[in-house]
Amino acid sequence: QAIHLKDYAPPPYLIDTVDLAFDLGEDVTRVRSRLAIRANPDAASPAGALVLDGQDMRLVSVALDGRTLDPSEYSVGPESLTIPGPPEAFSLEVVTELKPQENTSLSGLYRTSGNFCTQCEAEGFRKITYFLDRPDVMARYRTTITADALKYPVMLSNGNLVASSKMEGDGRHTVTWEDPFAKPSYLFALVAGVLVHVEDSYVTRSGRTVTLRIYVEPGNQDKCGHAMASLKKSMAWDEEVFGLEYDLDIFMIVAVGDFNMGAMENKGLNVFNTKYVLAKPETATDTDFLGVEAVVAHEYFHNWTGNRVTCRDWFQLSLKEGLTVFRDQEFSSDMHSRPVKRIADVQRLRAAQFPEDSGPMAHPVRPDSYIEINNFYTTTVYEKGAEVVRMIHTLLGADGFRKGMDLYFERHDGQAVTCDDFVAAMEDAAGKDLGQFRRWYSQAGTPELAVTGEYDAAARTYRLTVRQSCPPTPGQPTKLPFHIPLALGLLDPSGADIPLRLAGEPGPAGTSRVLDVTGPEQVFEFVDVPRQPVPSLLRGFSAPVKLRAPYTDDDLTFLMAHDGDAFNRWEAGQTLATRLLLDLVADRAENRPLELSPGFIDAFSRILKDPDLDPAFAAQALTLPSEGYLGQQMPVIDVDGIHEVRTFARRAIAGRLRDDLLATYRAMGGNEPFSIDAAAIGRRALKNLALGYLMALEDAEAVELCVGQFHNAQAMTDVIAALGLLADTRLPQRESALRRFYDLWKDEPLVVDKWFSIQAMSERPETLDEVAALLAHPAFEIRNPNKVYALIGGFAGGNPVRFHDAGGGGYRFLADQVLALNRLNPQVASRMVKMFARWRKYDPRRQSLMRAELERIVATPGLSRDVFEIASKSLEAS
Ligand code: ARG
Ligand code: ZN
């Protein structure tokens, strides 16, 4: 059932052109496809039978070179159409019929709010027509769409509009789109329906004018400005940083309410989840605004890294996704604060990717096998993949990396290639051997880096000993050493960086440098070190590893205050906080009284009162490590202990720093008009952080501030911050606030999603019952992925203390929802069942409860490949 990378073979046939005609109907949609097919000269063996992929359709007819075939001349299986011995080159015409209105999987052609829409990545095109549905088959597409002119006034596909005919006698109209660039089938898109658009234009560096359009449902035109501005910034940035220009005359984005993922980079016609397009201050939080900007950029950047150069096969998914995530991260860093962005990205990596990498679904950035490819759109392929590209950037330097990118496009434009081709271009352009580095693509697991330092005062040397190891992962019991770029500096007692020179090197070097760690154990000796330094290790998180260094609490406090690397200043605080909180968890387990170290509170106080600190950075530095992150550091996750201790620490900090927090709240809460620049976002973040601490005390003044902010704030960021805090309380104002919020926003689906997730994440013991009841709320719709992610995902993924309640009710609830979703939308079901994957990290009672639910799921007949793969692998590996 599994597909393996080692079995890759070039396609036996190629398809040069595709001519599609869609007849969109209320009951049946008819698709006529005309393919120009020829035997692949580069295939390993003679072409033989032609086997086309196809599923969930009714085959109407097949004609070869104009002659309709008798059903005896081909065979149709549940997932294929086989034509035994076709000629060397021929044309094939296939007619299929589909029922998009019954397609709840949101893959292939489906309906959303009455409109037609497609999602073809990874293997959705085969639900539209029979095809060689694999990314190494690249063809030029021409698409004709016919439908009722009143119901579907807007009809879009990839490329340029080349023909359109007005209403005919029967009230229907027709358009034809042509995409001049050859592309794989996963980049095909079609949209039809009642849509309005916002239009702008962009003049490329070489002087071509590109029409930019964002299509939305009527009524949402006022929420497109940020997406449009983000698109224009992305276009300018890609020209400036990578010399890459857009290549068609029109670029379209369509926002749809029902979408499994964030967005899709279809050539010239990106389809987006509304969540990543629609934004105005009254309805979207700062996080939403940043998400829109990042996803618009991501999909736009795919035009080169993904579309012009695509993947040979789906094992190479990170070729486009890791690289494009790296590019969107760099873009956002350039638009806002680089350290703040880096901290957010590392937090995300640690919150999601590290657990994946140490659990039953651990897989390399380039997986070796899969049962269902949709299960491999993972944080490992995306975010760890981006870290791997970032390490290449670090090793080669910005100039070397740019040369590598130029060579990559020079060699591979118009091709479907592999991760190895990418690394080879980098290697060749920069003249740096990345042979060992390639292991990052093939070995799963998060490496651990243990670093110790030894100062010799007499010799004025500082010896750094670096040991690396990597725990076993499913199918990979042992690992070879990685090539790890270790960025570091050495701080003297004043906090200044010491010039760094390795023994045997000429002249003094800079103060921050990157060591090449390649062996299992290596010693680096720095010379001319005047005094015992404090090392600042893994600056900027230069590699996706777990660092172990024997820092004292004083070292960490010192780094928190002085490290020239802002990321490591934050990191030192997090390391210290993690250490103190885990000690408290142990104290609680042994019934010792809890007390938070005064030194730690002082360090927090200094950050809070430092007028020179960027508020956005301060907000991150003053945030305690999450319950999830703390849990990862324990051999057996103490769910209740972590929750209680973290709550205790928040109260202790708030109690001691109440006046400073109030002052910060007032200082950051100025009444300036709303703006979405980094400084304003930072002030709101710090203000709401202060409010959060104050609400941990729940005294009258805090409650008044919070309720006041809920009622009076104009920006959704502030409203949601206040409502989220109220939702955790038993205050009478809680229910009235939730009611008022719903009444105000019941017509804005994306805002209603926030209302669901806030209730799903409440720490109150009633939450599970309330979540279960909300499933029946008129605004909840299990067919809509955003609703599922908000309510079910918010509960199971964002509320550890309630989901993991020792009674097991949360587990039963999630399993029931997985089984309901399995029949409707396997991709969404599979994302939900992943929440069980780390069941072995809990105590025996919870383990057996979770295992029982996984076993119940696996034993259910009619399980999708998606859910089966996750559930069975979760039970299998240990
Ligand atoms: N290529 C899209 C992106 O990263 C993701 C689409 C994934 N869709 C899916 N069904 N697996 O922007
Ligand atoms: Zn992507």
C-alpha cells in the first residue's frame, strides 16, 4: 500500500498539450479532455500500456486519434483507465461526468458557497479527468468553460483569457483560457461563480504591466486591501532580492470559504482560504494580518519556486515548500523585525515540528515512503525544510546563496527536479561541498548538540567541545553525523563580544562566526581570550537542533541582559524559565511549596521597564514557555502539573510586578489611529501581554480594564485579547461578552471561527461539554474546514489540560469527530487524528485511553487512506 522513493521511474508517456472543455451543471458537470500524448524517449523501458489515473467519476467515452473506442478496447478500474497498446504518438479524447456538489473532500472540483472551485494538489486532478497525474508530466493547458451566465458570471482558469462569448439563447456563456507555460496537473485551477473583484496593477522591473485581481464573494471587497498591498510588496521583493519577475499579464487570487489548507499556488490563479485574504482592523487580528501577508507572499513566490521549477515526484515536496517557506520568512523579516520574526518561526518549529520529529510520524524532509501524500504536507517538509534551506544560506552566505539560486533557475527552468538538484546547484555555484549536508534531507529526527566550554587562564584559550547525536526514528535506528552550522560568539564580563580566532588561524576575525560541526565530537580552541567568557551558542538558531549547554542560572540571566544576538537574548530567558518551571513541576509532584525565584522576577521586571526595548521583542521575552513546550521537556508529560505551575508562575509575576504591568498597559495603550506597521503591532502585543498578566490576578481593576477593552476597542486584536481572557474566568461578564460578540459578528464567518476557538480553548472544566454542544450550534458546519480547525482543533490542539483530562472524555470526543470527518473529508480527518500521535508521552492511564481510541478508529470499516496511515503508524512505532 505504501509508495517508495526508490521505486521512482520516469513516466512511460508524456503529455504535451491538454485541451479541456467544462460544461458546468447543477446536477452533472461534463468534462471533455483532449490530450496530445507520446511515448517518453527517456523512459526506462518501452512504453507499453497507457495507464491514466482517475477516480470518483463516470467515464462517458474514450476516443483515440478521432475514433471512439469500444469498451472492450480499454479497461476502467476504481483508480485508473488502461489502454493496452497505444501508438507512439496519438491524441486521446476522454469525456467524464462529475458531481461537484457531492464532493465534500474539497479535492478535485467542488462547490463552495454555490461557486465552483478546484484544488488539484497533490492528486485532485484525477478526480476531474483521466490523466498522468504526476508532477513530472508537464503540459500546456487550454481550458474552455461553459455555464449559466447568471449563476456563474465569472469563469476563471490559468493563464490568459483568449476568448469569451456572450449569453447564448439558452442563457449560457463560454470563456477560453490559455496558459503558455507548461505545468504539472496539480497546478491546474478553475473557478466559476458570483464573484466581485478588486483590481490593481504592478509594473515589473523590465517595464511590463501586470493586472492584479483579488476575487471575493460580494460584500467582502472592503477586506482586500491588505492582501493586495502584500502582493505588490512580494512582487517587488522577489525582483530585488532574487531578480525574479512575474511572467504572465494577469495574476489572480480567489478567496473561498471552504478550503482544506491555507492557499494554493495554481499558475496565475491562486486559490486562497478566505482566512488568508480577508482582513480589516475591525475583523482581523494582527496575527491574521501577518498571516495574510505571509501566505500571499508564499503563494506568489511559488511562481518561481514550485511552478517554473517544480518537483519530479511528491517525495521532493520540500524542494518547493521548504524553499518557498524560507523565502516567505525572509520576506516577512525584511518587512518587519527580523529577530521578532525569527523567534516566532522557532517557536512554531519547536511547538509542532520537534514533536513530529520525535513521534511515530517522524520522517525525513524528503520522505522515503508514504501511503497518502496528503499526509506529508507536514511541518517537517515545510518548516524543517525551510530550516535546511536557511542552513545552506548560512553556510554559503547571502551572495553564495543568490548565485546558487541563479544557477538553479538557469539549469532547471521549465523542469521537474529533485532536492538533490537544488543542493547541487548551490554547491556548484558557491564551490562548497554539501555532500555530508545532504543527510538533512534523508535522516529524520532532531539532532542534539551538547556543548561544553573550558577556559585556560594561563594559556588564554577557550576550548569548546561539541558533541552531536540524533535519536532513532521509525525505520532509522542509527544516524550518521550531520553537517551543522553552529553560529556563536563569546561574551566578556562586560557583555561585549570578544574577537574570535581559532588556534592556527591568522589575524583576528569578527566577533560572531559559524563553526562547521561535522563529526560526532569536535573540539574548537579559541586563542587570545583575555578572560573567562560566557558563550552565546547557536545564535539566531543557526540549526534546527536541541542545544544542551551547562549554563548556570547566572549565565542565562547575563545572556538575557547582554547578548548582542537578540534571538539568543530571548532564548536565554526561555531556557531559564523552562528550567525554573520544570523545577516547580517537580516540587508540586512531591508536595513541596511552590516559590518562584526572585531573581527571575527581577529579570522580567528589567525587561518590562527597559524603555529602549522593542515592545514586540519585550512581549516575546515576557511570555513563559507554552504548556506544550514544557511538556516536551519531560520524559512523561505531567499535564496537570504543568498547567497548575504555569498558572502559579503567571500569578506570582503579576503579583510582584502589578504596578509595572499597569504602567506598561497604559503606556502601550495610546489612542493613536489603527495602523498595521511593526511598531503598532508590537505595542498592541505588549499591551495585551500586560493585560494577560493582570488578569491572572483577576482583581477588580484588571477585570475593569479587560471588560472595558472588550467593549471599547476598535481593533479585533484588542477585542479578542480581552475576550480570550474573560473566557477563562467564571466572571458574570464572561457570558455577556461571548453573547455580545456573537451577535455583533454572526455574519462574518472568520470572526465566528474566533468565537468558536476561544470557547474551545477555555481552561474551565466545563469546556468539553460546551464544545460538544457547540457542534450543534447553527453557525457550526462540519463540512467547513475552518470551523473544524477552530472548534475541534482548538480544543484538541490548543487546550492540553482539557483535552487530556484524565477522564478520557476529550479523547472519545476527538475520535468520534475523526470518524465523522473520515466519511466527509479525509484530509481534515487526518489532521485531527494526528492529535493522538504522541500518546506514548503520557502516563499509563492516559496512554491506554488514547490507544483505545486509536484502535477503535483503525477497526472502523471504510477508513480513508489518510486516517488509516496516521492511526496505524501511531499504534505501530514505539
Ligand atoms: N502548495 C500549497 C502551499 O503550500 C499547499 C497545498 C496543499 N494541499 C493539499 N491538499 N495537500 O501553498
Ligand atoms: Zn507552499
